[in-house]
Amino acid sequence: MNIVAIIPARGGSKVIPRKNLIDFCGKPLLVWSIQQARQSRSISSVFVSSDSDEILSVAQKAGAKAILRPKAIAGDKASSEDALLHALDEIEAGQRKKVDLMVFLQATSPLRTSGDIDGAIKALISQKADSLFSAAVLGDFCLWKKKGSKLESLTFDYRNRGRRQERDPLFLENGSIYVFKPSVLRKSRNRLGGKIAAYVMPFWQSYEIDEMPDVELCGYFMKKKILGGPKRK
């Protein structure tokens, strides 16, 4: 199968300047996702889509292929789907063959392994799904929402709370890995559609880098669980 990984990485970031290139555990943040994708046994080629020449240069040095994203779909209001559709068109035109599966990796979610990527692809294929998201299981989250001036229990019935073990688990979409057929993206302009599956990961892999304190937190788990822990391929 022709399975491609696409990592969108805009140059602009208001909260953390040059976020995709900040030092994370000794490497530019973006490079971790590139290396994980390149170490996958399932992925045929790895692409980085960006409007930044600096990011694309770093990506190419790390072994990814560069896709220059037009400014029109590189602003704050542009969606990831815009970048994915543009990348898909560029890839198929360049390779002169159809893409069978797309793997969308977010550079700001570095707490994954190549084994997670392969596991997600295998799960989609084995379940005969059209799209898949990586997730963490929330076994006992009692969430409430505010409706007007009142609070309502959202994930459970506070009037009939029951035992924790008897509640159905909830799935948290963690944003780390998405796998989908190109037809899903083209038809719905959405990364998810058709029959949707989930690939479950430990909760600590749900942390991502949006603000500076996240760098230290994710760095702890990267060093403790992935770099210093048992090798997970």
C-alpha cells in the first residue's frame, strides 16, 4: 500500500515563537514526528507541509520531503484539512500514483512511537474502517456542563451515580495520530468520516505542546517513558 505521513507545520505561532522548531529533548520539536514516521514499518514516505522555508529546510535534513504551503492556507484561520488536501494533491501529482492511506501527525504531540503509528494503521485495516483517531480511555471522568445558570452532569447521571466500575469508558481524542482514506478527506473535507475507529494509547501520551509549561511536562514523559524506559517500537 502507498501510505504517506503528512506533518503540517506552520511558521507562525503567537504563544510560542517558532514553536515547531523549539528545542525538545535535544532536537527541534518537528524532528521527533519525522523520525517516528520514518521508523514506521508501514509508511512509504514522509512529508512536511509548511509556509516556512526554515521549517522545510529542517524537515528535509531530517529526511522528510517538503511541501511549500500557499500563504492563502497558512494563516491562523486556515484548517489542518486545508493543508492536508493541498498536500494530497501535491503528493499524488508528484508520485503519479494514488495514495491509499494518509497518516496525519501533529508536531506538537511528540509523545508517540513508531510502534504507535504502525498500531494505528493496523487497527484501521483490521477493523475495515475508513478513518481512525488515537485516543486515551477516560475510565472515571465526572464532567459537568453549564446550561444557563444551572449545572448539568454530562458524562454520568448524578441522581444515579452507580459504581465507577459499571460506567462505560469514554474516549479522549488525543490529537497524536489520525489515519484515513483520501476519499474521506476529499468527500467531507474532514479527517474523520465513514466508519470511524480508535487506537488506544496510555493517557500520558495525550499531553501536547501549546504553551511553554507544556515543554517541561512533555519532556519529562519523553525522557521517562520513551527515551529512558523500555523501547517501544
